[in-house]
Amino acid sequence: MQNGGAGMASSKGYLDFVLEQLSSLDDITYKAMMGEFIIYFREKIVGGIYDDRFLVKPTKAAIEMMPEASYELPYEGAKEMLLVDDIDNREFLTKLLEAMYDELPAPKKKKMQ
């Protein structure tokens, strides 16, 4: 499904696959955003699905667990994120998100009116 790169949205099928791979974790949620999907773990953003790639924030734990991972841009103007290659390994994905959790910024508090 090539279309010359830029601007191809992620498929719901790929999202469903990643969510299934993460299903042993509690409190995995996602939010659709401009054709892509942001992935949350216990309300913290761990990464997202961009152009059918699972990208995570480059935390110290993620870098240590994936020393060979390539840095990729989720979209134009964004900060680089790490490409998760080993998407078929459920046990690895579970450990990755658990290791990253404490290093992720706390969720922003919703402003009260």
C-alpha cells in the first residue's frame, strides 16, 4: 500500500494488531488524531501509530531495550521517536511499556472551568 510516503494515514487493522499485542497490559487506550493513533498506557502517552509504524518516545529505558532502533519522525515538525521493530513479540512490548512508564511525563491535568 505505497503512495509515495508522506501523509498516508494508519490503518485501523494495524492499530487493532498493536492493541492486541499490548492486551496483557492494563489501561491501554488510544486516541485518533488526524488519521493517526496516539497510544496511552495508564493515561501517559507512550507513543503512537504513524503511517502504520509503532513509534515510542525515546526514554532511557526504550533506548536501552532497543539499542538498534531507528529514530523516525512521526510527522513533519514532530520530535523524533523510536521505531519498534519487534512488533510481533508480545512479551517484549509488555516489558518495553512497563520499563518506559516511570520515565514518561505525567498526564496533563485537565483545566477546570
